[in-house]
Amino acid sequence: MSEVKKIATRESYGHALVELGKEHEEVVVLDADLAEATKTGIFKKEFPERHIDCGIAECNMMGIAAGLAATGKVPFASSFAMFAAGRAFEQIRNSIGYPHLNVKIGATHAGISVGEDGATHQCNEDIALMRTIPGMVVINPSDDIEARAAVKAAYEHQGPVYLRFGRLAVPVINDRPDYKFEIGKGVVLKEGTDLTIVATGLCVNESLAAAAKLEEEGVHAQVINIHTIKPIDADLIAEAAKKTGKIVTVEEHSVIGGLGSAVCDVLCEREPVKVLKIGMNDVYGESGPAVKLLEKYGLDAAGIYAKIKAWL
């Protein structure tokens, strides 16, 4: 059996920017002294005149991005999620969101899979923060193929977009001819009748593995990939709730304000059912190997399976 191909979505981001840069001269990439880590250095090598290192000044970087967008450029402002969504929240809200400028925010190193960098750098709050900004699109791709498609879709969308990428290499799961990425549209990866697992980001692959284990025990779980958390695919989620009667959300993010909250917002209005939210339960992360942290906090396949079994 051949080994599963694994690629970090931050790598996908860097390569996708180069492809965009070749096709569109108005694409400009900014980073905050993290070009190697965010992989915007790949773009810098290809288009040095269209890459701006703003230094360790993320708030200023967002202001520069806003100014560039106002002149007709399409800036991709890049940094770790903790610094992009966290440190620069005010500038994103007031300088980008309020005037609804065409700025794309590439936030890498999100979630606890940042690993050894520890709790200060493991941003589990960024989706919640970005969801609150009016008009902001929030995308959290599950693999290399989806990440590349998301960058292209973000460019084509007129308005601010928050793109969430990870440090950890994750399996490529969308390598199929019929794969299609569309902002605001979820993807059914597995049919089921007993419950629906709604996952995002790296948790999509782990949820598929958990569903396979449940299948062996006669529990037929539907699995949905929600790559766009805002605007969320309300119709698909409501249909799944009506069909299976139970919803489980899985995210590498706080259960407060993230995918789980977004799904519950939909269900409260459209199709009230029981919901289990799997994610970071109002705690900070800690320093350690990414894979071990995912295991400890129950965000790997075994942990997701165990939590669903206990809930059922």
C-alpha cells in the first residue's frame, strides 16, 4: 500500500500565491518578518518587487494592505494566526472590514498543531474573532488541494477574506476529478444515516477515519467538510440534521465561537437537534509535538471516535 501524501497547507498557500502572481500583476504579498515560516518566501523569490516585508509590525501591515487595496492592488497580508487575527484585530476591523476593502489575510500556524511553539502561539480563537467582522469571509481548508483552491477563490471574491492554514503536514484527501471548491458550500464526503459529523481543517481527515471506525461497529455517520465557516452552508447543515437527527462538530479551535457555534446558530433557527461540539474546551494549548497534542486533546481519529461513542 502506497504511503499517503502529506502537505502542510501553509506550503500550499505559498505555491498558490506564485500561481496567482503569474496570472495577475495586481497581486501583492505582505509578511511580518515570517516569509520562511508562512511560505510567502516562495512568492518573494519569484516576484521580489511585489513582496513587502513589513517587519514585526502586524498592525501596520494590515494598514499597508488596506492602502494597497484602495489603489486597486489585491494584497495578501500574511502572518501567524495569533498575530494576524489576534494582534491586528482592531486594524482588520476598522481599516479593512469597515470600508470593505479587497484584502486577503493569509493566517498560518493556526490551532494547537503549531506544536512546540506553545500556548502563546497556538491560536484557537481566530475563527471566532474573524466571524464577528461584518462582511468577512472565513475559510479553513482541509488539505493541499483545498488550500490552493481557496487562495484562488479568495482572489476572485471581491472583499475581505480570512484564510486559515496549518503548520503540520496533513493527508491529501481531495485528490479526485470531481472535486470542486465554492465559497460557502460544504462538501459531503461520506453518506450516513445515524449522525452527521461536520468538520473543518485538519479535523476533516481525522473525522473520516473516526467515521470508518464507527462504521465497523454498525454506526453509519455522514461526514461533511465545511471549509467555509462564514458564510456557512446553512442549507446543507439543516438537511443533514433533518436526515440523521444528531450533529457532531469537530474543529482545531475553541468550541466557543468557532465552527460548532456557527453550526448551532443554524440549527437553532432551522432544525433543532442534539449537538456534540468537539474542539478545545475553554483551555489553552501547551508546548509539545503536534501529533501528541492532537491526541491529548482528542482531536485525532481515536479521540473523535471515543467522544462520539461516549456521547451516543
